[in-house]
Amino acid sequence: MTLPAYPHADVITHQQNGPNAKVAVVDQDGTIVSVNEAWRLSAVENGYIAEGHGVGVNYLKLCDLADGPDADYAHQAAMAVRSVLSGDIGIQTFEYVCASVDQEQWAMFVASPLPSNWSSGAVIAHVDITTTKDVGQVLKRSEERLRQQLNALPILIAYLDKNQRYQLNNDAYEAWFGVSNGELLGKRIPDVIGEVAYRDLCPHIEACLSGKAVEFEMPLSAGRHQSVYVRGNYVPDVDASGVVRGMFAFVQDITKERALAVRVEHQSMHDALTGLPNRSQLQQRVKSLAALEAGREAYGSLMILDLDHFKDINDTLGHFLGDKLLCAVARRLIETTTEHDIVARLGGDEFAVVRSAAAIGSSCPSWAKRMIEQLEAPFLIEGHELHISASIGIAPFRGRIDDFGQLLKQADLALYSAKAGGRGRCCVFADKMWTDLMRRQRMLQSLREAINTDQMSIHYQPQVDLKTGALNSVEALARWCHPTCGEIEPKTFIPVAESSGLIGTLGAWIMHKAAREAMDWQEAGHRFTVSVNVSPMQIKQPAFLDQVRQVIDLGVQPGWLEFEITEAVLVETDRRDSRVLQEVVDLGIHLAIDDFGSGYSSLAYLKRLPVDKIKIEQSFVRDIGVDSDDEAIIKAIITLGHALGKRVVAEGVETKAQAAFLRDHGCDDAQGFYFARPLCKDGLDGWLDQSQWRSMGGTR
Ligand code: C2E
Ligand code: MG
Ligand code: MG
């Protein structure tokens, strides 16, 4: 068939030889006048194998008649071609999915008029755009996923162009500024965050837009948020040639996190109860203070202050009031110090005060004494009037402090000295305290080795009935004969054992040894009590009662054992100690108060504890015939003891006159060099054999 009206139609169709575009030319009626190879092949595949492979078929009719899944786009195509042929519209295009093929295929339909110098008609093309479409879909899908992910992130994300205008932001960004639906897009930063915040952030923004990644944390008042803390990361968006196109802003509101960090930091540096600086902060501040004052002539001082008998307050009034008292002490310390000083709590009832050289002015010990006096003024806590005393150890320093621990140790040693010399005192560190400490540690080591060896022994000193001359009791006194140092006195080694806890082992050894020897005397027919000194530290050890029971299990009659406890200790006993002592008494062992009258005013424990015997402190006895006051005290103690139904014993009786005075004033028993010195077991046996002081068969 010749189509003279369309002499160039083949030129058009044959120019389109690619497999992806099916091209046909139709005349004014919609009849196909020329097709390209792809159209022809498709027509064959689809069964339109007419002459000319579709040429001569009316495309419009074909589309109008279409049914099945492709009908919709066929009708749309017919409409488009008609519009073009009518000359209303230049080019008509639409995309569609070819539903008739197995695999989803996208195509673009194009209908355009023939050139105006040609006969009227149209060019129709079905272009396969599946590949392009796939890439587009993938891009679209990944963009959506990315957006979802960005929106799910709790951090604020935005992209800004180089003119500092928002081009993209996530939901969190909008939510933080209280806007929605892309309201920020196109806006400039200061219009969103405010001029003040912009001024603060400007250096970071400019640095980023000059190509540098920026990281920062800072306080900010932005938009509707006042005084927040933000962490920002700005990352420049740089193209392949190195030109900055814009920047990504990642911002986090870290106000809560920051507040928590500040709180944790505060807690790590402060004592929770009093709010005072704690040990760590003290260390830091003392170091910087010392560095500041390096080279100055004056000294600074670290003082450790310890409340005396604070435990009693906790035990009697409870921890609630104890805590309140500690807070009140902290306040009083702050009131007494200046802003140049540092007041810290080290823990428990221990405080530290650091006086800088600038603040010291007057000498530190006199200042410390004033501090002790001020703490002695009563505290009014929840209706209770509480009285306390404190001891202070002072460690002076000058210049750099390389070892804070050492300085603290020095103040501690000074405090130890202050307490050892009686409480309510202050002491300045001296090198001798180190040597004493070393000596104590060496002694402790030797003592540990000495227990259970023949270096340790017990001497016994008789206590004699002043009326009958009978031997009522012997006091067991520990003796230590060191291989090189010779005899070491109990008043030297007992405190070392007490402060180290070794007193438990030593005390148990003494109890065992004394009990065994008591059994020997019982078996030999003697009837006197063996009295063992018991240290307060022993009573406080959990193993003490078990040790006592083991001693009784040896077979000794408990009634022939007695424990002597120093008065000073009895005054300090707490409820637990009292319970332990009551159990001792329940086991059948007697209790005696040693060194009675040695300076403690409270006699309340006399009611509390089941004591049988009172031993008058030696110093009173020594002054018989010399000091009438001491004589009066002795008489008063005898009266008091008898009024309470206790036996009264005088210690340190060295002369006949002393013995006579005591007997004349009704004292029951006496112990001292006048009667006998402390003797080893064999020595006491010899003394018993030849002495006029016969064992009288017990008074109990
Ligand atoms: P204490 O319990 O008051 O013992 C009496 C001390 O006075 C003994 O000193 C004794 O030797 C001494 N003494 C006795 N009569 C006279 C005298 O007429 N004149 C003088 N000037 N002194 C006299 P010692 O043995 O040196 O013991 C001292 C302290 O050591 C004891 O005082 C006691 O508190 C403690 N102690 C001794 N042995 C032990 C023990 O086995 N365990 C415990 N925990 N402490 C002990
Ligand atoms: Mg004693
Ligand atoms: Mg005594």
C-alpha cells in the first residue's frame, strides 16, 4: 500500500530503531501509516499479524475496542491521540504499567503532532521506562526509609544550605521548636532559633560553612527553650570539587543528662549528709591551695577533728538525732571558719579543717583550742540538749604537697596522740609520732610472735582480807620477757595489742593460762579467786563470749574466776557491751571495777552492771597520810561501795600505815607491795606455803 500523503512517515519510524521504543505514525483518522521494527515485533507477539504488521489498522478503533487489564490505558491513549489530532494540545504523555506481561513493566505513552509542513497526523510512541522507573522507585523508597529513620531519631537533624536556610529537617527538629509540616523549610537560622542563640552559635555555623566539622556543648536559649544545654555536631556538605554546598546539623538537648552529670559530680565531691566537701574534694583543694602558697613563708594546716564518744549519742538517741548533730557540728565549724578555710567531712564523726597560711593569723593550736571550746557549747537538737567534746590532730604544711595521704596520716597520728592524752585536746604532729608508730608496729610484730611462747607468762598478786588476813583473791598480771629488750611492761604492750585488735588473741591466752593455774590451786585445796584483767576491746570482739565458754569448758569453777574491767571503760560501754557482761555474770564469773575513781564522773553504770567488787584507784591510796582530800575520797568510795552491796578493795598498798588506814575505814581487801609483789606461779605457791596470809577458804 502506498501512502502518498505521508511520504516521510517511514523516515520518522525508522529513525527509532531501538528496542525500547515502539513508534508508529497515524494519519488524521488514526490509521497507522508506518511502524518501526519494535512496533512490528510487538504486533507479531501480540497476534496482530496483519499486512504491514499493523499498518492500515486504525489505532483509535483498536484502542476504543480494547478490554481486559490494559483497557484503561488504551482508552487514555485514544483520548490523547484524538486531542493531538484535533490540534488542541501539542504533546500528550502519560506513564502506565503494562499489565499483560508477567513482569511489571513501565512504559511512557507519547503522542505528538506531525511537523506542520506535513499532512496532519500524529506520531505515537510507547517507550519502555521500566529501568528508569526502577531506579526512581528504589531512590524514592530509600529516601522514604531514610526520612523514616531520621524521624525516628531522638536527635534534631537539619540540612542547611550555604545561605543558612533550612532545606531539610526531621520531625524531632520540628517538635523541639513546636512547629510542624515543613514550616521551617526555607527559613533562615536566626528566624527559627532567635537572634541571641544565633549569636552564640554563629562561630560554629561559620566554621562549618568554611569546611570544618564542629563539635560543641553549650548552654543555649533557643526558640521556646530557655536555659537548655545542647550538644551539637555540624558537618559540612562538600561537593566533589571541594566546594561547601551547605551543612548538616545534628543537635541534642542534653539538659537532663547534664543536670544528672552535675549532680553526680557534686555527689562524688560532697558528703551526702552535711553537704560539706568530702575527702576527694579536700584532697584536690588542699593540693591547689598548697601550690598557690608555694614559696610563702607561712604554713597552712590540715586538722582532723574527731568527736569524742559520738557513738554513745548514736546508741542512746538513735541515728536520726546523731545525723542531725553531725549537721549541726558541720554548721558550727563553718561559722567558726573563714572563707579561706576548707571544712570537709571525712566520714563518721571525723571532720577536716584546712587553714591556709592567709587565714591562720593566730597560731593554729590556739585556734584549734577555741574550736574545741566552741563545740563544747551545748547543741539543741529536737528538744535534746546535747554536749559533745572533740579532739584535734594538726598537720602543718608548706608549699607543694606531693603526698596528701601522708599529710592526712600525720594529722591522724597527731589526733591519736591527742586522744591518747585524754580527750578534748589538740596535738600538733611531730616526727616523734612517726618513730612511735614504727616502734608500735615493730612491737606489735614481736608481740604476735611472743603469744603462745615462753616469752609470755602471768604473775599473780595477792589481795588480802584486811580484817582476817586471809587471801581472798589473786590478780593475774601479764608479763612479757622479750629476748633482747628484756621485761616489757603491760602499760606499754597492752595498748599496742588493744589498738591492733591483737588483744583478742592475747586476752584469750591469758584467760586460758590463768584458768588452768586456778584449777591447779583449786585441786590443791586453796580457795581464792583468780582475777583477770579484761580489756574493753576484748569485750567488743564477737568471739569474746565463745572464748569465755571455752575457758569454762576446761573444767574451772566459774565462781573462782573474776574479770576486772577499768572504770573508764565501763563508763563507755554501750548496750551490747552491757549485754555481754551480763552473760559473763550469768555464766557464774564475777565482775570487779578496776581503778575506781580514776576521773569519771558518771556512776550510772554502777546500777546498770552486775558488779561485785570495786577496786580503789592506786593514786588515792598513795596519798593516804599526805592528802586529806584523797583520804576523804577513799572513805566516800568505801561508803558508796558498801551502800551498793559491793566489796571494796584498795590497790597499790605499800605501807603499814596505808593498810591500817584502809582497815580502820572498813575497806574489805588490800593489794600492794606491802603484802606481796606480783609473783610467778611457783613464787605464789612458795608465798602461800610460808606466808602468814593463809588461804581462808573463800568469802563467796
Ligand atoms: P591494774 O589492773 O590496775 O594492775 C595493778 C597494777 O599495779 C599492776 O601493774 C601491779 O603490778 C601494780 N601494783 C600492784 N601493787 C602495787 C604497789 O603497791 N605499788 C605500785 N606502784 N604498783 C603496784 P602492772 O602489772 O604493770 O599492770 C599495769 C596495768 O596493765 C594493769 O593495771 C592492767 O590495767 C594492765 N594489765 C596487766 N595485765 C593485763 C592483762 O593480762 N590484760 C589486760 N587487759 N590488762 C592487763
Ligand atoms: Mg587490774
Ligand atoms: Mg588497777
